[in-house]
Amino acid sequence: MLLGGDGWDGEQLTEIGGASIAGVAAVAGALYGSFQRFVNPEEFGLFLSIEYVAMIVIGGVATGYGP
């Protein structure tokens, strides 16, 4: 039960959040693939991964300002 007498069920909310994010990522990937008509794995190399990690570290995960 999502909303019980004791409040929010954290485990179920985590599962719903993870499934929602996976669904959004799937739709984004499908749109990207249909727009490009060809997806090359070299487009998503090491540099892009380092760039995303740097964005998270510098910008912070939980805030818009930074860690």
C-alpha cells in the first residue's frame, strides 16, 4: 500500500521512482535512435562518461548550486 496509516512506504516509492526513471530513459533512447537512424557506440565513449561524472561532482547531485 503506497499511502498507509504510518506514512509513505519508502521501499515501494524507491521501486516506483526507479521504474519511472528507467521508463524515461527508455523513451529518450528510442527517440534518440529514431532521430539519428543509427546509434554508434563510439558516440558514448570515455570522455562523455568523465564529463557526466564531472557535472555531478561539480554541480552536486541533490542541489542546483553544488555540493
